[in-house]
Amino acid sequence: MNRRQKTAKVLIGLGCLVLAAGSGLHLIAAYPMVSAAVLASNLEGGLRNALRAVFVIIGFLWIGVAAVTMVATFAGTRTSRPIILLCGFVLLLQIPVWVGLMGWFVGNEMFLLAAVMIVAGGLIYRNPEIA
């Protein structure tokens, strides 16, 4: 494996690690506070539960994106690079929505860093020759 490929895998791996860490903080640290705030609100019961469910689903979605990206990175198939880039760009496309709705905070910055590392690694990643 050449230096370029190693660099790509390190960037993608670090991006996935940051993404998983951000997801963990989202689920472990933020969910209890958000859940308590939503339950204390005057929203209708079904809407309260839906908002809590969406918060959990998003956290698990990011963990899934990190897992798919890591599998694609180390599986070395013809579709690895497009999958890596798709996962990275999907994260990048979410950032403006979050910033527009919530403003800048450490979570957005973590996910932006993860997305940039995954995309950068995906751009220099080369699929191994398939026999």
C-alpha cells in the first residue's frame, strides 16, 4: 500500500472516529436533556414522542454512516470510493441545515470536521485493482 492510500485510510478512519464520537455525545449527553425539555413542553403527546424518536434516529444514522464508510474503506471493492464520497457529501450537505436552524456549536463543528476528513480521504482514495 502506498503512502497516498495510507493517508486516505487514516483521514477516513479519523473522520469516522470523530463522527462516531459526535454521535455518542449526541445520544449519551444531549438526549436526556432534550428529552426532558420536550416532555416538559406543551406539545401534544404524539409530537413529543416523535421529536424524541427523531433525535435518537439521527444519532444512530450517523453511527451507521460511519460504519458504512469504514466498511467501504477497508473492503477495497470497485464501489468503495463512490460510497466513501457519498457518505462524506451527505454529511456536508446536512451542515448548512443544522447551522441555519441551530447556529454554530461544538456538535456542528465536530460533524463538519468529520465530513471534511471523509471527503478529503475519499478524494485521494484509490480502489485496489480487482482481479
